[in-house]
Amino acid sequence: MRIALVLVSLFGALALHAAEPLIVPDHVIFFEDLENLDGVKKEAAKANKAITFLLMEPGST
């Protein structure tokens, strides 16, 4: 049982290490760039889009 757990953990670690880095699409706006949140909300409403806030710790991706 322990050998299976070790093999699964090793395989998972290797798969995560081999994954490509996250490439953020152009339409994503980071919180630091949101100086005028009201303007962004109006633009999103005109384009019939939603605004989503994803709260993450820096460097956690």
C-alpha cells in the first residue's frame, strides 16, 4: 500500500513539474491595474460581461 502511495505521489509531482506555466489571457485585468474600478464595471456592463475577483496569495500559481 505504501509503495502505491509513493508511486502515485511521485507521478503526481512529476506531472505537475512538467506542466506548462499559466499564460493569462489578454482580457484578464489584475487588481493592481484596476485604478478605475467603476470605469471597468461600466465597460463590462456594456460588453455584457461579468467581473470576477480571484483572491490568491502572491506566487501561489
